[in-house]
Amino acid sequence: MLKLIRPNLHLDSVFELSADRLRGLGIDALLLDMDNTLKDYSAAAFSPAVKEWIESLRRAGVRMCILSNGKRHRVEPLAQQLGIPFVTNALKPFPFRCRSAARRLGVPPGRTAMVGDQLFADVLAGRLAGLYTILVRPTSADEPWFTSVKRPLERRVLRWMDSRPEKPTARSAHALASEPADNRSAPACVGAEPHPYKS
């Protein structure tokens, strides 16, 4: 059961996902959570750094789609700032919209990654859909109450995962070998502080 919420990769932020690193992982497409992954929950716009990151991946041929549990009237104007497709009311952790978003991008699940800040929404949905999963630190502690109530359990699970790391797979080992040494980060849930709200 815990395998379903264990991310394949755990990073500080999306900015660690370069096109070269994604190629090393065999990833051609990203399904991107929006709130506290690409921007703070209450922010009305994406930062210039996020826009630049999105554009760099687009130039490299990486396909992207925002996959949000938020409603269309809130997500659409933000997705338009980035010029990428979006799926709203995604009902994460259910996997159905993950699969349909991957089909929309024309990329098989095995070459698609779900990127988000929540174990029990983004990672679980991605795992159930057969996607590669990447957990990032939340960009802010500002979040809805229904997300905040899950954080204590999430912290406990992440600490447990830290104490029982998985052996690197051939896929992760290849990606690490292809990444410049200065850009390498710890494997998923190993070593580094797993969450900014860790108690």
C-alpha cells in the first residue's frame, strides 16, 4: 500500500527538472499540479522564473499539462499565462484524469510524470495511473484547510520512507549518471529534509 504513495523522485522544486534530466529519466511529458507546486496557493500569477522554466522545457520538446483539482474558472486564466493545456476538477487521488491528460498529450503513461506537492493527491494519483511520480516541496505554507489537515500524516509517512529507502532502479540510476554532478540531488525520500513543515 505504501508503495502507492512513495514518489519515484523527491526534489526541492520543479526547477531541478531540466530537459536533460527528464530525458535521462525517459520522460517526455509532465502533468503539473498548480497550487504550491508551480505557485503559492493565493498567488494570482506565476513567477517569471516559472514562466522561464516552462518555456525552456517547451523549447526542448517536453509536453506539459496542468492537472488541478481546482475549478475551471480559477485554473484557466492561470494556465493561459503559461500557454499550456489544462485539466480541472481532476479528482486526484483518483487516476482517471491523469490517464486522460496523458492521452491528450499523446504520450504513453510510462513516459509521463506527475509532478506535485502532495503524497495523498498527486503521488497517489500518478502511481495509480501508472505514471512516474515526482514530489516537490510545497512553495508555501499557505493552503486550504483540507490540505493542511493531511500534512501531519504526510510528514510521518515521509519520515518512515526516509528510514526505509528503496533501492535505486535502473531507470533512476541511469538518470543520476546522466546528470551533471553539481545538479544531482538525493534519491526520492532519502537523506534530505522531506518536507518544509516537518515537525
